[in-house]
Amino acid sequence: TPLEFGAALAGLRPQLRLDLDAITQAYLHVRYGEAPEDAEMVNRVLAGWDRVRRNVAPIRAPEKGNSP
């Protein structure tokens, strides 16, 4: 679920917990609350996502032929 996924990510990056919680709550509010997003929510999510994106290295699949 979104809450479980958000909690798992926050466990890996505790410094991002507030941003991850804000993103998760906004998703739940719009997806399941049948309520439209507002400008403040969108700005909060975009700012939080930018911090998350800058602080989490992408996971890359190993290149072919380089496996141990």
C-alpha cells in the first residue's frame, strides 16, 4: 500500500520522512479522498519530491557481462 511503501522508504532515509509523508498523504488525499489537489499541496509535493530525488541515488541494474 502507499502507506507501507512510504514507511519503508522513510526507514531507509529518515531525514526525508517529512517529505515522504507529505507526498504519500497528498497521493492518498487525491486518489482515495476524491478531492482535487490545490496549489499549496502541489507545491509541497514538488518541493518534497525534489529533495527526495536529490538525496536518493538511483538503483541501476548491473550491466550485462559484468555480473560476478
